[in-house]
Amino acid sequence: MEVTIHRGSQEVGGNCIEVRSGETRIILDIGMPLFDKDRQALDTFTLRRKSTEDLKSNGILLNVPGLFDNDTPSPDGILLSHAHLDHTGLLNHAQDVIPIYASSGTSKMMLAGSLFAGQVELPRERFREIKPEAPVTIRDFTVTGYAVDHSIFGCLAFLIESEDKRLLYTGDLRSHGRKPGMGKRLIEALKHKPIDAMLMEGTHFGFPDGNLVTEYELEDKITELVTTCESLALASFSPQHVDRLVAFIRAAKKSGRTFVADVYTAFIMHLLQHEIPLPQPESDGLVRVYVPQTLKQSRHRKGRAKQIERFREAEITLEEIREAPEKYLMVFRASMLDDFERQFPERTCCLYSRWHGYLEQPEWRSTQQILANANGSLHDVHTSGHMLSADIVSFVNELDPKTIIPVHTFEPGHFKDHFKNVTQLQDGEPHQVE
């Protein structure tokens, strides 16, 4: 078995890994890079709208045989660990004959993201579901997915077996979310199966850990802030981050407020209603739905009108919210500033639950100024979706792989500070699993 990291050996995001056994090849993730060589954030909004040829010319599309061109035989499958852009963002440029393997949850997140967030669509005819702990055969490979906890629903780690060798690809994961039992189950399932090589994410070997609180501790903080807010409470977060969605819904319930979802958030709640006990929008229930002006203007795109109609009976207007702002906890995006006519109710509180780097963007600078004009406040309520540094060490030691291969990290060398059996690869360098 041979593994090649085409992108991700020395950067966070953009994962693209090839595994070969005999004549069989599979691709692990097919992500859009997030940073340039100087670690400056790329304009992924613009990159998502470029043609295949443009992305080839500027080096975003990698020279992986048969993946983005038909000059050579295509890989036998693309495995998606989860639906984040830096793991799926180049999928629509891949050859359209390649099957795509992922969890049902990932397919649902990609559906919602493609409808409402300009993200990549997962073609139904190419989708092959991987159910946790149910092995699938891809020619010479046996692939088993294991559910892991990350900041989006439906994540999998992959155990890949061939030639009497076992390769574990962790994807992105953490131990401080709402489902720490997932990591414990992964360890339990694999601790008696020798792992010959482990592709281990190391985001926080290079990025500071930041806030160390768990999702449960963060929920308590969010609830406290919402309860003490004297006016409208705004919640800025990704609705695909279902742990965070649950925290805000529970905070609304505990504080006696109505949770106001936008259509994107409400659609995710609809998609997951049989998998997670999420309340559904109702005209007089805990959850109402606000339709942003930008969505009304683009309702003709990809079936958005159908989803707007789905939640029509639960719709709430901004005028209704303004009449009694203290009764609501509302999902907010900076693109909604014009809906508010750039004027928030007095003493509005905004609970910001995203990567802090976005606060430097122009629309968030404007949001902070408008909050200040209303004597409002912005509160950073966030914790990482990636495994913290100390948790990486304990997790790897529990699984005790023969070889550790760092991926999804700016500082792969930090692995050698903690482990002896580290093989540090360069992008494009093949490695024989022994």
C-alpha cells in the first residue's frame, strides 16, 4: 500500500491524499486550500467561481493522474471525511465518472450548503453511502468508516485495509465536543487491530489552541449571555455546526426566548429531524423562521423557493422582532445588515461563534460599528472544532500506530516533539506503508 499527500502535508486545509494498492487508487478528500504559502487566507469565495482551467493554471487544481483530467485512468473512488470546503471544495472539478463515498450526514450537509451557501453539490448518481463501522469494498481496498466528532455533522475517519496493511485517516476530529464517546469508540474498535500508518490531523500543532472549553461549557456561557441580554440577541455561527446549533436552541429555551432560524438553518433542522431531537419550526413554537431579503431576491436559484414555502407558516417578520426584541434569539449573518437598515435595536447583543479571523472582514467591521452605535455588544463564544494539542498526544498514544504521518497542519515537525515514530512527508512524495 502506498500513500501520497498531494496537499495538506504542511498546511491546514485543502486535503487531497492518494492511496494506491496494485492498480486500485482512492482519493481521501478533495479540498479547497484555505491559505497561501505565506499563511494568508485565500479568497475562497472568488476561487469557488473560477473555471477548471483557471484553477489548473494557478495551481489550485493538483496534477493527480485522472482526477481532474481524462488523459489517464481515473481513481476508483473519492472518500469525503466531511462536508467542509477544505475537504470537498474541488469536487465539482473532478472527473464525473468517479464514485463518491461519504456518510449520509455529509450528503445532507452538502445538500444544504449547495442550496444556501454556494458550496459544492454532491451528485446523487455518484454518491455511495458509507455507514459507520460497515466495511465497503473498493476493488483491492476494504474501507471502514468510524464516526468522529468535529464542527460539522456526519464526519468519518477511515480505516483502509489492503495487502495485510492498515492505514487510518482521521480526517478532522476533536475530543471536547458534545460527543466525546465517538473518539473513545474509535479507540476501542481499533486498539486490538495494529495500525501500520496513521494520517493524523494536527491543526493545533501550529495554531494556538485558543478557548479550551468544551461544547457543554460553551453552552452554559451562551445561555448566561442570552439570559442577561436586555434586547435582541443575535447568534452568528454556521448551522452545519450542529453542536453549536443545539447550544443556541437550548439557550433560547432556557432563557424563555423564541429561536429565530433563517431558512438555511431551518432546512438543516428539517434534514436532521429523524437523527437528532431538534425542535421543528411552528407558528407558535420555540422555533420561528426569518427569510432574509437576499434569499427572497434569489429564491429562483436551485429550489430555494420550495424551502421558503416549507417554512411559510412559521415565518416571522423583522417588524415583529423589532416590536419586542428581548423575546428573540436570532440567527444572524453580516449579509443581513441591509435587512436591519444598518440599525440594530438599542442594546443588541451579538454572540459571535466563528473563526476570529472573519471579524477583520469589511462586513464584520461594519457590524461591530453598527452594534456600537446601538450601545450593543459583541461576545466571542467559540471553541475549536479540532483536537487540542494535549488531546492529539493522548489520542495517538492510545492507538499506538507503527508510523504517524502528519496532515492538516502548518507545523508537522511538532509531531516529533511528542512521538518517535513520525514520518514527515512533502506534498507529492509517495510513502510505502510497511
